[in-house]
Amino acid sequence: MYYKYSDYLKEKYDEKVYKIPVNLPVSCPNRDGTCGQGGCIYCGGSGADFEMLSPSLSVSEQLEKNIAYIGPKYKARKFIAYFQNYSNTYLPPENFQSALEEAAQHRGIVGITVSTRPDCISDAYLNIAREIQETYPIDLVVEMGLQTANYKTLSLMNRGHTLAEFIDAVLRVKAFHLQAGAHVMLGLPWDTEEDVRETAKILSALQVDNVKLHALYILRNTQLADWYRNKNFTLKTKEQFVEEAILFLRYLSPDIPVQRLLGRAPEEETVFCNWGNSWRKIHDEIVDRMTEKNIKQGDLCDYLGGKAVRRFL
């Protein structure tokens, strides 16, 4: 029904590949005053580090510890070093280079994914990433948070960037022959179905190399949690999210692998997450609905390549 990133990796590497999180001692320009204060309204003070080891450990130590656990458990031999927490190009270039080199040299690492913001992408960092990819037998993905193509929603969420910065970042990443990934939120209270469609269409037009989806969840001690308590917005229902996810997939190019349809967060740190359901249950609802209706990823992706003149060809 949709092109799973896990299937893409298995096709590429002939076996299952597992992501290993790496936590660098970095921050975010949307928290320290460079682009804004306080960060995005949904971001917790510790970023996404609930699955992370301490950033005080070296890259090699983190990889060694996590591979020692995941490798035997899943009989895994190939791994992707995932620099996940905060903005991993928001540090001096020499530190960025040493972190990538340390990961690329580690046993079993076949790929590196660097999560960052679109306004933290510059040619200097991309040149370092390209040199690492050319020096070591790894594929390098730059994963950037877009969340939505609706610039008004981006402003309301205090993202600190607009769609323009994301487009610029993707074009730059691809110019250096690196892969560009996009992180998108669905179920945003301020977005319409038109916004969902347009987000999928823009990602398809840019030919991003993968997409990661998740529903909006609300962490404790965030501005979003305050808004939720004060009833400043109305959450969409699970049914609405399911329909949005299906709509997004139908307009997304069938050639773009999808890393996931939902995220997850620890219950003790959230006010709201996935309508009290497991991510797997909602995932299966989406797939079952698509199966019932005989629809699949990309079946509405007919808008590129000069649609208006096809009747003459």
C-alpha cells in the first residue's frame, strides 16, 4: 500500500538495516536566540533524547553500546548511525566532520543520517558530508524538519523558518549528491486537507529521497501543552488523522520511501499521544483502510511533468 523505507533499505543492502541513535552535545538556533527563543511550541527541553544515550559519551561509545544490544537481539549486521537529537549541523564545521568520520569508521555502519533544520544547511557542511560519503563506503542522508508547507502554521508553531528555507536546503543537499529526507507532521489543528495535499506535492516535486511522518503529540512543559490546557485549539480526531495520512500518501510520489506513519513518545512525558492507541494499531488502520478502498501511495500523483499539455502528446 505504501513504499516502506525498511523495504528500500533491504533492497539496497540485501538484508535488514537498523538505525542506531547518536546524541551529540548540540542545541538549536531556535532556542538560543539565533533564530528565536524557546524553540518550537511542541519541543521539549531535551529534544528527542528519550531514546538516547548521554552526549557525554563519544560517538564510538554510543554506537558500540547500542550495536551490542541491537545486533544480537535482531541478528543485525548492518546499521545506520542516526544523529537525531536537536540540530546536528548547528556546531562548528570541524566538530561536525569529526563526528561523521568517527561514525563512518565504525564497524557495521553502512549509512549516516543527520537530522537538522533547513536553516542550518550550508555548502560548507554539505561539502564535508560529501567528502565523508566519497571517502567511506556509506550513504549519507540529511533529514530536515518541514512539518507542513503552510507558512502560517509554521509561524504559529514558532518554527523560525518558512517553506523557502526548506526548498533551498533540499536543492543544496541534492546538488552535493547527498540524500534529502523530510519530516512531516499530520493532524495539525491549523492545517486543512489542502495543506496536506500541497505538502505531499511539494515533496514529490523536490524529489526528496524519503519522508518521515508522525501525528502531533503534546509533551509536558511545552507551550503547546499550555495551549491544550487552555483550550486554545481543538485536536483533530484519530479518524481525521487516518484520512489525512491516506490523502498524503496518495499524492506522494510512489518512488519516495516512507520511514514511518506515526511517531511515539513516553507516556510519562506526554499530555496527549496518538489518541491513547499504540502507533502500530493506527498504522494498521491506515493500511487496512487503503486495502479496503484499493488505493495506494502515489495513485493521485499525476500533477507533475506538464499535466496540462499531455493531451497533445
